[in-house]
Amino acid sequence: MILQVSDWSSFSSQIRHGFGSRHSEHWTHQNGRCWVKQTHSADVVRADSPGFQGEGDALVTDQPGLLLEIRTADCISVLLFDPQKNVVAAVHSGWKGTCASITGKTVEKMSEWYGVNPQNILAAIGPAIRECCYEVGPEVSAEFGIEGRVRLDLAGFCRKQLLSAGVQQIVDLNICTMCNTDQFYSFRREKEKAGRMETAIELLRA
């Protein structure tokens, strides 16, 4: 099963995209695949050719034929697309990356590198652990300016970061990976047994 954003169906000639599940492993393995060693950072990588791109947690390109891939098992996955400039990005945002606003920084890099207007960006937030299941201790909540043990809304923080960066067109699939482990991997529930879902986006033409 690969989830797509129905609101993006009119752009099917420009992009290919999908949020993978536990039943769609290796769907991204093809010529043109780009990936990084994810380090829970706020580092954004510019991809100009296929293959391994080094360390980072977001990939951006304006090159057709490059499939930008990130892997998650509870962390937030975000896909970004500017249909005016033909620029795409894939973002992995765990709690550390969310705290460092990697999603907002990816929007900034899209603007810096390719002249993207954030108001033209379409954003989609994929399946991830949600506030209903993501309880954290004070050592994590303090990083977000919150006190005590709380249920953290990482997707909500990503949405706020997108809005602060000027992105207004945001779709959230609003799926909790921990509530739906029949369909999605959840590291919090399955620990080391959890696999990884592959989320990716590709420009089909310049």
C-alpha cells in the first residue's frame, strides 16, 4: 500500500509521490533513487545526481528523474512541491529535527537555491506517531518550551513551522502509525523489530 495525496492528482504529469507502508517495502528502489544517512539533524541536502547524498534529513532538487527518499517508523515525513518552479523536497522530521525546524529550513533552502516562493509550495504531512500516542518526558518536552510529561504533537509543530515559513497549502493525512501497526511500522510499539516506511517524491519533467 502506497498512500498519495488526492489533492495533488492534477499534478500527476509533473510529479510521482507516495507515502509507503509496511506492505510496500523497496517500492522506491529504481534508477534515479536518492537517499541520505538520516541523523536526526536539521541538515538539508541538495540532490543533483542519483545515489547516496551523504548525511542529512531532507533532500531537495529541481532535477527530473531523481526520486528523493526518506525512511520513517513514527517520525514525521513531509513532502514539498512547488509546481511553478518545479522543485520538490522530502523531509524526515523526528523530535530533534522538529525542534530544530528542519521543515521550515527546507522551505528556506528551496527559496535560496531555486527562487521558490513559499506561497506556491504544496506540503503534505504523512503517517507518523500522533499526539494520541506520543507521550514524552520532561527532558524532551522542555526542548519545545513545555513542562513535564506530555503528549507531543509533532505534526502540529511541523504545520506551524510550514506556516511560519510562508507555506499555506498544507495537507495532513492525519494517520497515527502507532494506532495502525497493521499498516505502518511503529518504532515505539515494535522497538528494534520495526522496519522502515519509504516516502518519496520525483519530478517527472522540467
